[in-house]
Amino acid sequence: DTGVSQNPRHKITKRGQNVTFRCDPISEHNRLYWYRQTLGQGPEFLTYFQNEAQLEKSRLLSDRFSAERPKGSFSTLEIQRTEQGDSAMYLCASSLGTQPRTDTQYFGPGTRLTVL
Amino acid sequence: GDSVTQMEGPVTLSEEAFLTINCTYTATGYPSLFWYVQYPGEGLQLLLKATKADDKGSNKGFEATYRKETTSFHLEKGSVQVSDSAVYFCALRNVWGAQKLVFGQGTRLTINP
């Protein structure tokens, strides 16, 4: 299977702890996106990378959040000092990024974070 | 800012019924439009897309037409099956900058046999 993969699939942590999620995009996809989805809502954009460069961050991404994409391959999303409000599904998506109008984002299965 | 408004759910239908899920959008530019589906326990999957006005996207018996004049992209299917039970998300994506997806809140569809 060469789709987008995310690890772990589930993470339970205590408030105040740090957590890190990983996303492996589809091979050769230049763009990588992170979204957050809370219960009963649609996904909301957090940040995106063009190759290794992080080019836009949402206001939703507080100082406790940081994302990296070293060498333009996999990406990590770290949340420091987690809060109960961080509980959500964190989704990763990737796309080729070559044709703006037809470009399609493919999503991974997500990492469900529960902060106790 | 850009936004997507979907018909509120949940929606419950009998098998073989006709389905319409309404979607309207507000965008600063000329976006591409998408429907994604999320089956129970699975990730988001692209269902169909349309990239310019009057385009019709179709897949698995579902259709949606990009209506620029009414800023709408309603999802339709002529005869639904139990296996269509899922959450459906309408989304837009502008073609500059981050090209991020902006999603509606989702519509949960349940099909009864």
C-alpha cells in the first residue's frame, strides 16, 4: 500500500505531557498538510509544507505546536504541554503540488489524540 | 474568509432512495470543489471533484455539478445502498498560496435496509 501513513493511530496522554506524531506522505508528493478534526466537525487546516519548507501556519497552531519535514520526506507534528482542548483527530494529507486547479490531497488514517 | 456550508444532518434514508446533500460555499477566488467521504473507522477519501464552473464530478453513482452562479456543489445519488452510510464532507480549495482545503461540518448519512 503506497498511501499516506500516520503513526501512532491512537495516543492517550496526560495533560502537560509532550506528544509527537509522524506522517509519511505518498512518495514523490511535494506538498504535505496537517489538519485537525474535532468531533462532529470538518477538518481544519493547521500547516503545510512545500518540500522541506513550512510555508503557512494557521492561527490555530499555537506556540505549543511545531511541525517539521526534514529533507522533504516524512513530517512530524509535536505538541508540547498538552491541554485537554488538544484532544482531536490529527490528519495528514499529501499532494503532488504541480497543477493548482486539479491538485488532489490524499489523506492518511489520522492519529486520534486523547488528553486526560 | 472562505467557508463551506453543508446541509445539516444526520440524514436517514431507506435503501434505493434518492439522495441530495446540499453544499454552498463562499470564496474570495475561483476555487476547485470536492466531496470527501469518511466511512466508519476509516480516513477521509476523495469521492469526487470539479475544477471549474459547470463541471460535473462523478464516482460510484454519486454526482455533483459546480454551479458558480449559485455558489453550490450539491451531492446527489439516484439509489443509495446500505454501504453508502458514512459522513460526507464538502470542501473547497483555492488555487493559490497554501491551496488548503476548507471543509464544511459534514453530513452523517445512514441508509436503512
